[in-house]
Amino acid sequence: MSIQSEIKRVTTHNLQAMKHAGEKIAMLTAYDYSMARILDDAGIDILLVGDSASNVMAGHETTLPITLDHMIYHAQSVVRAVHRALVVVDLPFGSYQSNPGKALESAIRIMKESGAHAVKLEGGAEVEEAIQRILKAGIPVMGHLGLTPQSIYKFGTYAVRAREEAEAAKLREDARLLAEIGCFSIVLEKIPADLAGEVARSVEPPIIGIGAGPQVDGQVLVTHDMIGLTKDFQPRFLRRYLNLYESMLEATRSYIRDVREGDFPNEKEQY
Ligand code: KIV
């Protein structure tokens, strides 16, 4: 019997045990009740209320505009739907970078007002103190290294990170630091597969990859991309399991046609 199939409610401890047992961890994003319900019923291990809500829910170009209040609203909706998955919520841009006290206050608001189980934030040594303050309050923290979208204006591009040795060395250091201070897991986004594998083998916490190859301990995708609700975002790492954009386009066109032709509602669809 696998650990994963025995879990009634996913905890950070289960995830660590899965890593030790060599069982891969499946994580997806969720921002609303209906979607979270389906993903949880399907047996997803971690649901991330990602600040990618800024892109896929609100239509912003970057993750920067989303606020702490918005994140808490999305997290509340997800938590109401979930019976099994661990719910992790992104600390949005501006809610933790300025000082560790503010970071702790933001994390506490998320935990208190949404009922989520953990927070995630982007960065390594620069946010060490913020992470330590949050961890000291008993709040589990997931790290996020590699392509960190909240720093898009520093990077200037969404291209693969840490191809150069200097950046790869900093990433190895940051991963070691996050593991040492007690992050329960780390997301590695869009970095070379061999580097991600090396990091996963060298630190204790489970490493969850997105565009980081197969040698890590688990994978995450933005659900809207995975089910094909988005259509213009087509990075090489993305596998689409559905083409919901096309299916919904077809369904909506059929509905419009039926309404216009007086075919909907029919006799059975009225009182
Ligand atoms: O916000 C998000 O969806 C994320 C994932 C891409 C890991 O941080």
C-alpha cells in the first residue's frame, strides 16, 4: 500500500514521508470552490492558491497587482471545498518583502481568515528573516526559487533561469538555506532539469518542479493551463490534458444558437 493512498488528510509530514518512500507528489493551483472540489476529489496532494490568480482569474499581465485581500478571498473559497489536500497560499507581492514583521502579519491573516494550512513565498537569502519569523509562529512555509514571477521586472524575461553557473550556485545555496531554516517544501520553477535533480537529492524537503524536469519529488502546474482553459500560454514544459477553451467555445456557440432559434428551453425544460 502506498503512503499516498493511505492519507486521509495531507500534512507536511506525509509529504516528507512520500519523498523518503520515493512517491511523487502531485500539486495544482486552485482559486475557487468548484474547481478545488474537483481537484480534491481526484486526489491531488497539494492545492496552491497561487498568485497566478492575478493572471488567470483577474487578467493581469503579471502577478504583481494581486492583493492580500484578494488572495484571502480565493483561499477561503478553496478551503471550503477541500477534504484531503494540503492548501498552500501564496503571499502576494508587497505583503512580505519590506520587513519580517509585515511578512508575519500577512501570513497570520492568511491562516486566520482563510483556514489554509501553509504559505508560500518567493526568494532565498533576501527573505530569510521573513521566513524565520513566519516559521517561529508555527506556520509552515513553502519556498520558491528559480523563475520567481514577482521579480519579473528584475529578470526582464520569463526565460529559463540558472543556466549560468553563478546563478546556479546561488540557487543551490538558497535551497540549502531554505531547507536548513525549516521550509517544508520548495518549488523550483523553470530551471535546467539536472540542476533541479541535484537540488532535490541534496536537501531533505520535497522539491516540487514546474518546468524543472522529472528528477524532482513532485510536479505543479497552473490548473487553467493543464486543462486548456488558457490558450496563448504555451511553454515547452506544459502538458495540456484537456482543451477546455475549444470545448467551452463550442458549447457557448451551441447555447447561443439554441436561444436565438427558440430551441432552448424546450417542453421538458419548463414548468
Ligand atoms: O502562482 C503560482 O501559480 C505558482 C506556481 C507556478 C508554482 O507559484
